[in-house]
Amino acid sequence: MGTTLYRKKVKAKGVLTLYIHSQLTMSLILQIETATTVCSVALAENGNVLSYKEIGQRNIHAEAITIFIDEILKQAGKNYHNLDAVAVSSGPGSYTGLRIGVSVAKGLCFALDKPLIAIETLEAMADGMLAQDTIIDKGTLLCPMIDARRMEVFTAVFDANGNRIKPTSAEIIDEGSFDELLQINKIIFFGDGAEKCAGVLGPNGNAHVIADFTNSARYLTKKALEKYLVGDFEDTAYFEPYYLKDFIAGKKAN
């Protein structure tokens, strides 16, 4: 047991919940990723993934997610009451996928009286790319893309250290997209939205499209641990996914 305690108070309509945990205590976090066609769950202890299971198949989330959670807990020799928190990919992404993932996460948090951690999907994707074996130069930018509709994607831009330099938005991709950034930077475009943009962005020598990147609950590990250690939890009762509804109409990227 650790000696340095972090306290997080979550108050909603007069109800106060106090979560107390130690910085040095081993944290066991269930991580859920359902923002795209991939249904993925992972179990991480103190920042190390113990087990995970995922499948890339449309409309499978509701059927598979609780089965997958049971399986990874069993595989790791853990049970639900061993969990210290539940982390969920909060969007943007598929409306149905996000709703399913967040509903399961909230249900577990209520049933187990555990805190809820939300990780923006694009941030998790950037962390996932940085965790790959690929060497990423200091001046290279990362542009995760989630398929929205037609030539529209949900996207943001991060530097090689994972710092956000362009906010999350919905963009309609054309030949002029990201022109200013591409003039002076190599940009790696990845995610299920990047593949359909390859024909448009490909001719630019600084644009590099990675078509085989898939979302995974494993990529929530870094941010989930960081938030757990400082007690950055959501109000479980009132938390909603980040649907990015205000941006659905989209606009061209500068």
C-alpha cells in the first residue's frame, strides 16, 4: 500500500462520492474501446497490459463486449471486484459504438462503485501510434482519422511527443486539406478514416498514410493511468460520449 493519497470528489445534484486511492498502489484498470468498428477491451495493471481481446467487425459490439470482458479477466486471473477503475474511449466516433461502450463502462462503475475515466479516442490513437515500433522523427506530425461519412473524418493533429497542435474537428478531406502543415512537416495519417483519404492526400510527398492501423483498448493505457493517479474521474451519472454533433456538417481543413 502506498502512503501518498489522492482524493477525487464527484458531486452531482447533492450526491457526493469520494474516491480515495494511493499513488503507489497497483492500479487495475479495465479499458474499453468501441468508437469504431473495432470492439476492444484490455486489462492494465500499473500501466502494463495483462490481457486484451478485440475484433474488427461492424455491429458486433453489443454482442461481444461483456463476453470479452469476462474472458480477459479470467485470462489474467482477476475478477470484477479487483478492478480499481474503468476507462472508456469517449469519442468522437460511431454513435452506436460509443453508446454501447460508455453504457457498459457506466454500468460497471455503478455496480462496483468504481470511478470512471474517459479518454478521447483520437488521443488514444496518437498514443497507440507512438507506441508502435516505427521510428517517428521529432518534426513528424500525427493525424489520427476516424471515418465519419463520405469524405468526412473526425481528426486532430499531434506532434511527435503526443501534444495536441490542432483541435478535434470534423473535416471534409480534399486536395487542399492540411496544406499549410504539409508544406513544412511530414504528417502520418492513420486510422479507419485515413485509408479512404489515401488517394487524395497521397500525391503530397510529406503525406504518409498508414492503412493497417486499428483502434485498440490497449492504447488507452498511458492516459488512463495518468488520470487515475491524479484522480481525474468523470461524473458517472451524467457522463456522455463525445459525439462531436456540433461538427457533423463538417468543414474543409486549412
